[in-house]
Amino acid sequence: MNVEELRKLFPALSETVYGKPLVYLDNAATIQRPASVIEKWVDMTERHNANLHRAVHKIAADATEEYESTRDAVRAFLNAESREEIVFTSGATASINLVAFCFGEAFVKPGDEIIVTEAEHHSNIVPWQMMCSRKGAVLKVLPVDDEGHLRIDLLDSLLTDRTRLMCVAQISNVLGIINPVKEIVNICHSKGCAVLVDGAQGVVHTGADVADLGCDFYAFSGHKVYAAPGTGVLYGRKELLDAMPPYMGGGEMIASVSFSGTTYAPLPGKFEAGTQNIAGTPTLKPALELAEALKDKELTEYIDRVRDFVLNALLADDRIKLYGVPRGTSDKIALFSFAVKGAHHEDMALLLDKMGIAVRSGQMCAEPLMDRFGVTGMLRASFAPYNTMEEAERFLQSLDRAITMLV
């Protein structure tokens, strides 16, 4: 498959805005969905709309089969040991909040410690602040250097015998830097500390082999990896999930209910209370099939060329300050957050939008990182495998035009 063949799978890429062909470069926020995912959602909505697991009629049985076969597909994609380690949620945010509450209840005592990094999304900061406040624990922060790389050299000194969990993004949604997760896991495990990986960006750009990473938890959102919004996954090591209490109570997460007491369903049902996303969750299956197909050598080499072209152009422009500068190209994805000297990021984004270029502006849900670099916000262009070199050229030409207009 080449990039032009790939683009034909995505209906949204043929759209126009303000009379211009759309160049969609906000993929780190929400990636576009292929026809296979849209068709699966429509099929589930039209033909298999029934509650899961509960009824004996055929529509419910078919819906349950779609849902549970998706769990098997996710297990295989993540290379998890068992399907019981795959919990469906509404997204990475819900997955991380689940761990923050349930892991906290099971394993965290007053005076214990949690480590996050300075480059985390709010969804991997705020739940831990809430848990630390509730449990009387201490939140520690691993900083980044001036180029946006984690100060791994400081990690060992942050870890103590009271550190229960380290929380780190596989890839920063602002900096585009691929963090050395395996190294972090090894360091933490050597001190008896578990590791949660926020895979929201990593799952689509580098993939996720949880056995290889060695992490204890891995969270991602479906809408970042071609699936329907409102879908997500939490992988957790079985022995940890078994030891953690449920996050929510309700239907489906129980084994038996009486007024004298309730027993809970075995994994993963214990963490899937209520009516689940009947139509959305099964879209993870065609989405992950596509993600697997996009590991194609021709496509990966193409997006690497696009990345290098844009990276070199931004670094060569003295009007631009790029955040997240790689030490080589292999530790950065095609995601670029930057500031234009003398121009506000939102003004730049509005001008680019009028030129048909969709980018993100603002704090990217990473206010502490903005404070670290002394800015109120940034402009972000995030590329997907379906973005072409021609689109990259048009983005840079439009960016130059916008800068000329504003500065």
C-alpha cells in the first residue's frame, strides 16, 4: 500500500474547507477514521443494537460476540498474556482514572509516592493529584531538559522504597519525543515500583508490545488509533487487577448481589460496570487491523521522509522556536509543537485554517509543560501515515505566508 491508496480509505480526507483541499494536521488530538471503522459502527448500530452479555436472543448474542472478539483482537495487538488483562473503557483518560482510584485503594498508603513526568498530559497528572490528596501520598515530578527529553539520569534519585508507581507517556503529545519506556520500566522495577504507560500517542505511531515494554499498565484511546470516539483500553497485569477493587458498581460487574453483601465478577468484568459502548468498542478491531497494516515498510519510510522534511524546515527557520528537538530522527515522531516569534499561536492557527490547514493551538492539555518552557501556548502540527509530502509542503508554505502577515 502506498500513501495515495491509503488516503482512499479515509472519506474525510477528500473534504474541502473555505474552498481549499483540507490538510488535516491535528491527528494527535483525533485521527480520522477509515471506511472500515465507519462501516463497523453503522453495522453494529443498525443490526446488532442490544445489551451485551445479558439476553439470550440472537441480536444480543451477536453483539456480545462482536464485543468479546474485539477483546481478543486487542490482546493480540498488545501482546498481552491473557484476555482477562484487557479492560474496555471510554478512553485513555478513563483508563488512567481507573488505575489511579483502584491501584490507590489497593496499594497506596499515607506517605507513599507516585512519580509523573513534567511532559505529561493533564489526564496523567490530575488523577494522581486527586489520588494523592485522597490517600495522603506524595506526588513527585521527573523533569525534562531544555530540548524536551526526560531527565532519566534523575530517576534513580527520585525512587525510594515508598514509591509505588511511575506514570509516563510513551510519546509526548506536545513534544513528539519517543520516551525510553523500557529503560524506565527496568529502573523502576529494580526498585520495586510499578509503571503505567500512557500510550495515547504511542499506540498509533510506534505500536505497543506490553510484554516487550514490561509495563504493568498501558492505556490508550480508540479515537487516536482510527477507532470510534468514546472507546479505550486499559491493559493491566492480571495479579494487579485481581488485587484492585472495582472502580464503579452496577450491572455486569457483579457475581452476586444481596443486601447482606455483593461479590464481584472475575476479570475483566469487575471493571466494566453498566451498559458498555455496544457500537463503538467493536470498531477497535478494524482500527487495529489497519494500524497493523500501516507497519508496511514503504509507508513507514514515507512518513519518516515527511517528518525529516518538516523537522529540518522548522529548525532552519529563525522565526520559529521548536519544542521537542530530537537527538536523532529515530526518537521523534512527525509531531511538531512550536512558537512563532512575535505572533500569538491562536492567531496563527486561525490564519492557517483559512488556508485549509487544520492544526492545534493552545496548551495541548499540558499546562505544566508550557510553564516549563515559559509560554502560554504553542502551535502543533501532527502528521499521520496518510499525510503526504505535498501536504507538508503546503503546510510550510502556508506557515510562511501566515508569519509574513502577522510579524
